[in-house]
Amino acid sequence: MEQFEFIKKNFGFGCMRLPMKDGNVDLEETNRMVDYFLAHGFNYFDTAHGYIQGKSELALKECLTKRYPRDSYILTDKLTTSFFNKEEEIRPLFESQLEACGVDYFDFYLMHAQNSKHFEKYKKCRAYETAFELKKEGKIRHVGISFHDKAAVLDQILTEYPEIEIVQIQFNYLDYESASVESRKVYEVCVKHDKPAIIMEPVKGGNLVRLPQDAQTIIDGLHGGSNASYAIRFAASFPYNRVVLSGMSNLEQMKDNVSFMENFIPLNETEKDALKKICGVFNSMNMIPCTSCRYCIEESSCPKKILIPDMFSNFNTKKTFGDWNADYYYGNVLTLSNGKASDCIRCGKCERVCPQHLPIRDLLVTVAGEFEK
Ligand code: SF4
Ligand code: SF4
């Protein structure tokens, strides 16, 4: 396996949930996070054109690339399907991404959110070939993909394009044996093709940080350490998982993550057993496995403006903590200027972009049953 030795450690800064202030990225807090991250020996940063409506790339320009020499960080960006429809649009988009980030090359450039449908479009638009050409021109150091589909589709992509150097996959202890996400099987395809993996969603959009009480009791029975620490260390314990990304939103989260990833120790058997038991707790609660990626909001434009991930998160909060506040929040915040779950007209736009393949229309019926009684 290519080790990519220039990636200094196995932990990366995912820049899709940067700290916000008055609708913009909080640049002062982001500066503090970038400084802390680099000072502790880490150097991997991950962004995409659509993250925070384009503000993630621009924030990295202000907080990272203007302030540090180019060889002190590794920057990954992505080619996202919603920003191009034909081959001629790819290069101008790519150049605009370099400009937005303030760099003249990307260390990694990933074909974003590949699944069977997107893969066909990327092939038709010669996106892979364009990325390989940009690599020859020195504007991309390494070409990869980020992936959201079943293991068999990854096998097909890596067979058709063996030039792919790295694969970003969703991987966490709750999805490891999941029939929809197939983390274990997808990982095994990476091993089969000898491709290192970058890990996204190690804490499943925060779902493995705020644990139900029965699960929390299991973690509390270990030897200390945050809930996030076990989830991130789980993902980092697999040999092909080269970098685990965390979408940190404040310095406090970063300090916690750095505390256990600076001198990383893989999970021991007792810790692994505890996480298996936590999976049992989650599976018995029928939670909605939404990761709050917000693709259904940003890429599908729901005609009823339903705040889908917020509704699912609210539903999970009620299930997890029995939180009485969830009912108030549903009626007075989530549906004040946006559609109710029952307003869904079942057009299916949201489901077409959901990387988790969630049956959103049916789940909204469940949400309506819970909150609109
Ligand atoms: S299926 Fe429902 S929730 Fe999804 S985009 Fe259409 S109206 Fe919105
Ligand atoms: S419903 Fe799907 S697309 Fe929407 S936020 Fe959740 S995981 Fe993402």
C-alpha cells in the first residue's frame, strides 16, 4: 500500500462544519484551530466546493494558505457533481477552486460522492481523464474518490480506474456491519485493490458523541476518554485507514481529538467489545441513521422546504433522551417558516442525493406520526 508519508499523522481536519458566527465562518476561531492543529504535528485538511456554500474553501484561504508555507499542509479538494454538467465545465471549476483556496495545486483531488449514478456521469464527462491530465500538469498531486455506495460499486470503479490512488469512505463502528452503508465490505474492497482509505463520518455526524444513556453507561465503564475518542480510535485502528477526518466546529473539540490522536493507540479488545455492545443498544432503538450531511437540502431544493436532517435529528433526540423539548422545537422552530413532515409531496428529489440511501419519504411519515399527533 502507498503510505503517502507526507501525511504526517493519521488524523485530518474536515472543514465542512467550521465554526460559524452571524452566518459566516468565524475566522478568528478557525485561525486558532488551524494553528493548534499544525502546532501539534498534524497537516491534513479536507474541503469541497459546496461545503458551507463555498465558504469552507474561502476560509481555508484566509486561515491556512495565506498564513502558512505551501509545504506545511496537505490540502484535499473535490469535484462535486452539482457544479458541472459537461467536460468543458470541469477545468474552469477546478481553476476557481484553486483560486478560492489560494493555492496553485491540490495534494489530493477527489471525484466527490461517487455512486453508481454519479460514476456514469463522471465517465460521460471524462472527469477522471481530466483529473489525470491535471495531475500530469502538476495541478493535482494525487487523484482519488470519495465514495457513497455499496461495496460492489467501489469494486467496479477501482477495476475500471486502477489509477485511483486513494478512496474516502464512510466508516464508523455503528456502520461497520450496516446493510445499507457496508463499511466493512467497502473497506475490504480497498484492501483488495491495495488502496489506502480516508475515513469520513467516524462519529456519524455526531450520533456517536451524544449517546443514549444505556450506551453511555457502557463507555463510562471503560477507563475514561470522550465518546468521540473511542469512535475515532476505532476507525484509525484499521491498517488501510490512512487518515481519519473529523469535522470539528470549535477549538475545544479539536483539543479533545488532538489529545488522543497525537500519540495514537489502537483500540484494545475490551474497548472493541464495549463498542459492539453499544451497536446493540442503537440497533434496539430504531434511530434514523442520518449523518446531517445536508445534501438533501443543499443539492435537491425540496419544494416544501422541509428541514429534513433537522427533523431526523430532532426525532433521534426524542428517542435517545426522551427530550420533551423536541416537541416544542418541532412546532416552534423547525416548521415555523419551513414545511412540516406531513407536507412532503413525495417527489423523491431528496432521496436521489442522499448518500445514506435513506427512505426519506417514509421516514417523514414516521416523523409526522411522532410530532403531529
Ligand atoms: S420527497 Fe418530500 S421531502 Fe423530499 S424533496 Fe420531495 S417534498 Fe421534499
Ligand atoms: S437525509 Fe440523507 S442527505 Fe439528508 S442530511 Fe441525512 S444523510 Fe444527508
